[in-house]
Amino acid sequence: MRKFVPMKKALFFIVLSLFAFTDAFSQCAMCKSVVESNIEGGSSIGAGINDGILYLMVMPYIALAIVALVWSKYNKRQKA
């Protein structure tokens, strides 16, 4: 039971940080709506912004996959 304490602490801080940064996640919808209205108006200012939003949206999932991979390797080492 003592071996899992660092993993529990890490999981606690990850969950805590997800709740702490909720305002940052809400900005993507606002940016996307502004860019779409600019594109409909004929402006080409935000043509590449939608790709940037998608790029930023994928990063948390990649980080979560890396954490899951490290966690699974850590657990395999502890069982061996």
C-alpha cells in the first residue's frame, strides 16, 4: 500500500489542476466563434486559427496518454 502513495498524490494534483484551469478551456469556443464570424465577413485574418485550436485541443489527450503509459510501465515494474 505504501508504494502507491506517490501515484495517488500525482493523480490528486492532476485532477486538481483540471478543475483549476476550467476558464482556460472555455476560451476555445470564444476564439472559434470570432474566427468563424470573421471568415463569413470576408476577412482572411483567422484562416489558420481553427487548425491552431484543434492542435491545442489535442494536447491534453496526448498528455493523458503519456501519463497512462508511464503509470502502466511503473505498475509492471512493481509487480515483477
